[in-house]
Amino acid sequence: MAGALVGLLFVAVTVASEKLEPAAEGSQVNRIRASAALTAFTNALAVSIFALIPGHTIGPTAVAVGAGGILFVTASLLSLVRLHTVDGRTLRDSVFLVGQIVTFVALLTSGIQVIVNPGNSGAVETIAVLVAISFLIGIDRAWELVGGPSIGIGQELVALLRDRKRGAGDPGKDEPAP
């Protein structure tokens, strides 16, 4: 599954290639979205593949993937700060990156727990859940990269309130036309 998702990500990057050109507005955010999706899918793929090797403990792989993910997210956040692109538009992306770093820290921690105690089934289960979360992160990042529609409860409530407020200021709006 991870291999197929990585392939679809390459298609998405091809479709959205004009958004990734350095001269394009918001290109750094889009580059980070593409890289975040690739990192999430690659990490999930690596953990999944190494989990299939008989006699191989998943701990070292989880530690390596978690550490690599932490480095990627840190570099992405530094990139946003360096380019002064942390603002209202990129706030969601920044929060998403912080969520991704939490995922990688949990993966790293669980990997260490498995290395210390290979029989720790709870840590192995946590790693499996984090792999599933990585797939979902990758899908979300790829969807945003291609500009897929986003309908969230928060933005819909704000839009509804904004529309009501505009309607309240226009007394003839709710009255039937003559």
C-alpha cells in the first residue's frame, strides 16, 4: 500500500509542479507539503517492510525512521521561519508539522522501548498505530498539495456566522422581493 501511495504522490507532484517552482508564490509551503507526504509514506513503508523480515526486531527501524522524521520536520519549520512565511496562511501547515514531529517522537520513543525490551508488545502496537497515522498524514499532505477541496467544521461555522452577520446588517435581505 505504501508503495502505491508513494507512486500516487509522484503523480500529484507532477500535476502540481508549477506550484513547486521557486518563483511561484507559496512554493516553499508546497515543497514542504510534498516533502512531508513523501517522508510520511517513506517512513511508513520502511517500518512496514522491516517488520516483514523474520527475526528482525522493529525497534532499530522505528528509531531510525523517527529520528529522520524529527530532522525533516525541524528543517521544515526552520525553513518557514527563515523565509518569514510563518503567518496566518501557513499556521495550519506549521501546526500540522508540530503534529508530525509528535508522531515521530512517539515512534522514536517506542522504538527505543522495543530495543530495551523486545517483548514489549505495547510499544510494537504503538509503532503499528503510528505507521497508520503516517499513512493518513501523507494522504492529507498530498491532498493539500494538489489543491483538493477542504471542508472543515471550523471553517464552515465561521463562514456561517460571517454570512449571518452580513445578513443582519442588510434589513431587506430576508424579506421577500416585491
